[in-house]
Amino acid sequence: MECKGMEFSEYVTKESLAQQGGYGIANKGPQHDESWLIFMDQVNNQIPTFEDKAEALHYFPLFRTWFSIVGLCKLPWNDIEPEDNKQKYHGMEAAKVPEHVENYCWLFEGVTGKHISPEELILQSERVHNLQRLFNLKMGFGTRKHDIIPYRAAGPVTAEEYESRQELYDQQLKEIIKFDIKGKTTEEKMKVLRDYREEQYQKLCDAVYKRRGWDSNGVPTLENIKKLKIDFSEVIDLVEKYQS
């Protein structure tokens, strides 16, 4: 399974909207090079709203991109945590492991002699991340339609699959979508569930694009490009072609 030619890794994303976005809205190799949110989303319920998911899909891809920029490994970041991390911080802040982010700032300063704050670290990465999006755009893969994932990453695609987890899907139809399933065929229920899940993914894209400073088509806005100081003439010319 792939999106924009980038293969999905092993995670089953049907019940994690944030991880669906982690794969679909990625600029480059998804998951470990951009974001791995399935545990925060599906297990811990740390990012319940669209705004929460959008914030996670803004910050974590940027921090992971920074590792690639400077050639560092992510393992000392969140595979090992300070013993009191979850006591000092909560929710998404705990997932950022702030003390380890600070360690990377010290490492950067030790090597370059330049002081850098966690916010400046993210800004460095945001410039590169947006340039990656613009490069995708130049190559013909940088708009909303290219962020759409295969439906089998979002829900059941066959009657057999639906019926294998019928209790779960029926419950979601009744309790979340408020759909009366009485007398409905599997195919009818599948259609309603698919319409709902595809709509949820589109709403996620809306929230993520807004947080990232992209327009409704997934293209970085001229305002954002200027703010990030990547408003080179070639970039401006490219983006202006997609302005409505």
C-alpha cells in the first residue's frame, strides 16, 4: 500500500485517523521520518480533536525531519525517557520529551558554537519541510489530491472484512454516526461508514493544512513562505501557479 509512491509500513491505521494523516500527508518516507502517532491517538487518546491531531502532525514531522537535516539519530530522543518525564509533563508535551529536545539544542550549540532554542530548532526544520513540500509540488505530487490514502488504510473494503469485525463497525455506526442499522445490508452499512471516514480524513487535512500554513489545496501560502524566509523567486513563481 502506498501514497505518493511512498510505501506504508506495518501499522494498521483503520482506527487511527492521526496515523492515516501521518502516512498520507507526509512529504517523504512516512512514519519514522515524519510521524508515528498511532499510539498517542488510538491507545492513549492524547490527541482527540482535529486541532490536537493537526498540532501533532505539525510538530512531530518537523522534529523528526530535523534529525535528517543534521544527521542525528532519534533513538536517544523518545526511545529512552527521563524517569520523571510523565510526572513533569502531560499529554502531547510529555510525548515531546522536552528535556531531551533541550539536549539536542545543547549538542547543536556544542558543535556549531551557535545557541539555539527548541523553537528555533523547529523553525530550521519547518523551512526544510516546506521546501520538501514545494519540491513535491514541482514534481507533480504536492497538492491535496496526492494526500488521499487508499481506503483500505481507513476502513473495511469488503463485506467479509466488515463482517469479521461487525460488532465494532455496527457500534460505530450507531453511536458515532447515529445511523439506524436495523434492516440494513452489509453493503449499505459499509457505504455509510466509508462516507463518514472519508469525510473525517478530509477534515483532518483541513486542520493540518491550516496549522502548517498551507492553503486548502495543500500548497504552502505565500505568506508562510515569506515568514519562513524561503521566498526565492523560483519558489514564488511555482506557488503563484496554484493560487486560486
